[in-house]
Amino acid sequence: MEIYDLPRFKAALQNNFIFILTSNSKEKGAVNEIIKYRKSVPCAFPSHGLYIGFLGDRPVVHLSGTSGISEKDSISRIATQFLSDSNLPSPCLVILVGFCWGRPDLTKIGDVLVSREILSLNYSISAAKASKRRPSPFKSSLLFSDELQEELVKTEAARRDIVVHCGPLASLETLLTDDVARNEILEYRMDTVGGEMEAFGFVPSCQLPWIVVKAVSDFGDSDFSRKSQADAARAAASFIEPLTDILVKFDALPAPRRTSEVAALEDLLVGATLRIEVDDQILINLNTFLNDIIGPRVDFKLSQYCSAHEYGSSFARHFCDLLLEVTQNSILHGKSKFVDLKFSAEKIEIIDEGGEFDLENLPHQSNGRGGTKAWQRTLDEYISKNLIEYKFIRRKNINQYTFSLIKSLAILIEAKKHCTASFTPDAFNIIMPSKDVFVFDEKCSGVYINVSSIRMSSRRIRIFNAVKELLDEGKYVLIACNDQKEVEELAEELIGLKGENLKIFVDSDIVG
């Protein structure tokens, strides 16, 4: 899936994403569960998966491999390869996540261990009668104040009903199942809180801030068992986002950037449907969540699918208001557990499983509550002026609110009829290509381009350069595709050009 190739997102990711590392299928599954809009990414070296997505507003990249350092796909090896590749973006923080063994007199199963310091014990010195491990300490450049650590260990731990320990971790490529061997390791440093098998392999060469977050699944003794590993992996994974939030709060980590490149990346990963799933935490802060988290994403989508060119400069703000208010009412009053916001070139839909309610039943007044006010404005500014057509359907306990964008459709029809661009005969001539790629009526302010027959990357590059010239001239460009996957691919390739004068969509006439 080349559309999610990391180097293309370098502007959005550089020094802005968190690089999460895992070393087995249980850890990988636990981390992937918490990543929103997760997509698989091509990986140039052996791995057990490379993924991109978001945690809150923060882009994350998740790389999974095997434990230790001996194998070619061990997480230590491939993480080092990733971090040393100048073609790939650099993270702002590296987090090694998973399960570990804990110090038996300090920890219990399920406790979360947070470490900025490891004691590498993977190397030994041979003596006449025995070999002795050579401890090598490594400390992260990530800074913890006393207040930050107290927030982690006391406030956040109490809020989440877990126990958090901060301290050094022993790291060596040995699965400990022996009390004597474990106790010998703990004697190297009395403040060691536990141990694991991966950090020693990449930390010595890592020039970026790093931290280890692992939960206790055993005690490295003769009672070793794997039965708690999956739960421990989930406990560690669930602590990533609160940890990074606290790091930002105490200025140990820069806040995530919200640039146009980041918004475009997120929009590409989200796809045509933005799903809002309700849990207790979202419900408590629903209004803030919708306004601050979902609102910017809806704004961006509206700017891509419906522009000021069609509906005026206030449309995105007005319609975002309506979508968020209807979503809030669906959750609070309709008791819906999810709301889908679906965007296309010709319509916007709200779908929920709440109680039946048609917006037409809202009182017709402009000074009512939020939802009533947003609906009345939509009626006055768009529906009554035949710019939008509204339809409500209740089917199989599902509400479907459809807003057909009449003017958007009209502009599309007009552009297809009078302003369809055709390719010049020599547009793709390798020896002597023509100067112009497209032929169309120069009087047209908007141009319709059908790229469904373009299969070769070399042709696409030529087309995209021509599209940039059209946009620079102030033209309105509509690019028609075969399917949503092609829309996402083109949107990613044209990520630097996206704006209100460019629309990329699936044309139903093409797909029949």
C-alpha cells in the first residue's frame, strides 16, 4: 500500500511523531488496538509490521519485530535501521512498549514500569572459573522533574487505578526463569525495578529521547508463566497516551503540531467516514471532545469536499456547527453509542443508532439551544435557497440524515458538460512531449479531469505538474477517480496542493 509510504509524509511527521516499538504479537496487538485510523505501511527491512496512525492529536508510527537482538527481524536491529535512515522522518520520542519481569519485593503482576534508564547486562567478562556480566548503564535525554514523576506515580496512577513505578530496568537477551539468576541481576543496582530483553540492543546508539513502558507479567523466577503477558501488554499500551500527555504538560515533550500537512495526513488515514465511538471518558467531556478534537477534522473535510467556491466562505463553519450539534444530540439524547459522519463529493451523511428523531421536528426558531440554532441557520441559509436538500430515513433502528449538496452536483455537471479536459496527443510522448498536457476551454473557471484510465506513475507525475499550474492560475479543478482507494492515493500524492480549489472524488458515472 504505497499510498502510506512514510517518506511522503515527512513534513507532517518530522520531529512530531512518537515511534512505538514492540517485540511480539501480544505487544503488537495491544498497541495496534489503541492507534486510531491505523494503516499498514511498507517496510524496507524485515519486520512483523509497520503502522501509522494517531493517538489523540499526535501522529504515531508503530514498528514490531522479535525480542532480543540476534535475529534479523529483532526489534532492536530494525529500530536502529529505521532511526538511521535519512529518508525516513525522525520521531520526537521513542517508546519501547510491552511486558517484562518485575522486582518481586516491589512490584505485582500488572504494575506499569516506566524507565528512562537501563542497565545493559548482555555482555560478560570471562574469568578462569566463571564469567561475570559487565553492567553498562544508559540514560535517556528525556528529562523528568520531580513534579512530573509524582504526577505519573501518584495522580495519574490513582486516576487509572493502577500502580506505576519509575526506575532503572535491567536489559539482557535472556529469558529469566530462575530465582538465583534474577537475584544476581538485581544486586547490580538496588533501585532496579525489573527487567526486559530489548532495550539494550538499540538504546546505546539512539540519539533521540527514549523511554521504556512495560507492565509486569512475571517475576523472572521458577514460577515463570506466560498467562499474564497479554493483559500486561494492554496495561502498558493503555498508558502511552496519558504518559505523553503528562510529558507535554511538563514541557518534557513538545506538543503535537497541527499543521495543514498533519491535517491532510489525518484526513487521508480517516478516509471518507469519520466514526465517533462513545465511551465513558468521551461522554463526560463530550462537548469539549466534539469541539476541540472532532471539530478540526470536520472543518478540514468540509474544506476538501465542499469549498467556498460553491457555498460561500461561511459554509464550512456553519455546517461543522450543525454536524457537531446533531452528533452531540444523538449521543446525549438519542443514547447512540456511535455516530458516523460520511463525506462525498455530492452529499454528507450522519448515521447513528440512537432514538428516532427527524431534524424537521426541531422548533423553527433562531434563538433556541445549540442544535436548534444550527438547524435553523441551515434551513435559512442553505435549504430554503435550494443549495442543500435534506432527507431523513429511519431503517432497522438506524437514523440516516442526508444532506445532498445540490450546488456541488450542479458545478460538477456543468464542468463535465462544458469544461472537461482531454489529454493533448503528445502529452505523454517520451521523446518530445507537448508543452500542454490538457486541452479545454480556457474561459472555464473550473476544469473536470478524469484520471480513471491513468495507470503509469510517469503519466501521473506529468498530470500532477499540470494540475499545479491550473491551480496557480486560479482554476477550480475536479479530479474524478474510479474508487475511494484511488481518491486516497491521489490525495496523498497531491498533499501539498490540496485546497478549496481542488476536489478529488469518486464519480459515479465512471464506476457505473
